[in-house]
Amino acid sequence: MTKFSSPMSQVIIDQHCQVLSSLELPQTGVQVAAPPVPVGHVPALLMLYNNNMRMAMGPLTTGISIITAVFPAFRTFFPVDEKVTKPDGTAAKWIRDNYGTASCRIPAVPDDHDHRLGLYHAACTLLTAVFRDSRDGSHIRTAESRFNAFKAAANISTTHSPYQALDTPAFVSWIAGQPWAHQTLIQVLGEQVPGVGANLMAQMDMVAREGQITALNAINTFLKEVDSGLILLPGVIDDIPKFQEAWKKLEQAVSPQWFPYIRATYHPEAKKISPNSFLKLASAALYHTAETNATMRQRSQGKPIAGGIPESKLREAFRKKLRRTGADLLTTEQKKILSQFGITNEIIMKTLSSKK
């Protein structure tokens, strides 16, 4: 297993000290320090496997410690002094044996292959939750799949030591609200991680790319194909110019290299292009994708967009069973919008008057 370089992880030094002011985290009543490079991952192991330590530090510090132990890019935002002075003025010295410092011994956690593998597993779980913005536990299956793929690529056959479930909702909610979230997550995705960590990073790259497929790619694909009456449903056409304008601004704000990761990395502009901003168009597009893509059909089944077009109307329109009524007549502006996609007035009339 690859050695971990020195992370900005946290370790208890003195129960009467305060968390360093540079860490914008809830007060935990402890001071923090970074151990030497060879054992830099130890604090993260301790918080992952020692429940008392995890309760004392809280879900945010625990999550940050795990992430920074594996991915150096996060350390920029959590600077921790290499040397910390104790209340009596003496230097706190890190003790390798049995962990802890000269002022505070803490229970040992085996620093072996199975426990280090557990640290990778925890990092995979946390980042999958972040990239998928999963605050309800729905990311777990994806995380397990990606971790198994990581182990296969790294030729690791052993299992990791089990640990109590992490509080991923708290971690995701917190990190998603940070102004540096987008920048840092991009750094993480672009970072060269040595050893087996590179295989884990490859899996995280796939998760981040998948994080936006449902909404953005579905709408784009739908507008390119437009082969059903879905696009003629009331409200769908009117959403197209708004979507195109938001998409154009987003393309201008993000480099082509990182454009596929805009939603997964919490780009500020990405919020303006969510399905909620184009409810009718998103409803039609996602239904179209679910009906034409077997993978997306399973993912979208039973998940209609709140406030969107009812599924019964989507189903009828997809089968080209729209009936021509006064409410379905299109304005000149709407016809002009459809002409961009090769939909002529003749095609519109044939579709609206179709019996099947």
C-alpha cells in the first residue's frame, strides 16, 4: 500500500486548548497538529476507527482528516502547524508508539494494510457523496461499485477493516457551501496521486463526470434528436431559449477541459442551469432519455420532476398521440425556435394532427 505523505490531519494535543483559528470548523475543545511525514495518516485512521475520538472531533473534522490524508489538494484549505506549543510553553512532541503526544496518549489503531485500505474506502465514500451531492445515502451503492473497481485495478484482493458509517450528509452539506469548493474539487480531480491512489482517482473522475449526465446531457441529447411530440408540449419550447442562454454563459465561464465537471464540482454558474430552471424542457428531455437509454430508464423510473409535466402527458407525447387543440397552436416565435432543430411547420402540423 502506498505511503501517505504528511496531511493536515488533526490529533488531540490538549483537551483544554481551542481549535486553531485557521480551521473554520465547530469548536471541538482541542488543539491540532500535524505528525511527521511517515505517520501523517495516523490521525485520520484514529478518527475513522476510534468511535470516541470521532465523537469528540465531529463529522466535519473527521471527514476533512480522511480526505486530506489521501488527497493533498485539500490541505491548502486546512493549514495546521507542524509544531504546537503546549499551555506550559513546551513543545508538543509526536509519539509514534501508541499514537498521541507527550501530553496526551490515545488508544492505538493498527496501522496495517487492512486499516489503510479502509482509509481509501472512506475517502472514496466521502468523495462519491460530494460529487453526486448525495445527502440521503443513495451514493453508497455507487461508492461500493467504484471501490471494487479501484481494488481490481490496483490488484488488491484483501478486504478493508470495517468501520462505523460516516456522516456523509453533514460533510456534503458543509463542503458544498464553501466558496472554494469548485476550485478545490477541480484540483483534486486534476491531481497526480501516486501509487494505488491513482486508481482511486480514476474512479472519482468517472463519478464526477456522471454527476451531471442526467440533467445537462439529457437536454442536449433531446434537442439534437427531437424525434417525438415531446418538444411540442406546452412550455417546452419556451424553455429552450432560456436553456441555450444559460448553457452559453456556462461554456464561456468554464474551460472545455473542466466543463464536464461543472455540476459535480459546484461551479456557481451551474446552479443556473439546473432542471428546476427549465422544468418543462427538463421533464420532456429526461423522459426522452429514459425511453431511449436502458441505463437511464432504470435510474429515472418512478422519479418525475416535481412541478414538471405529468408522466401521462409525456408518455402520450412521446408516442406522438398529441391532438390538435387551440391550446396546442404555436406562435411565430415558437416556430422560429423549433426551426433551429430542423422542425418545419409541415412537421409540426403532421405531428399535432397525428392519431398515433
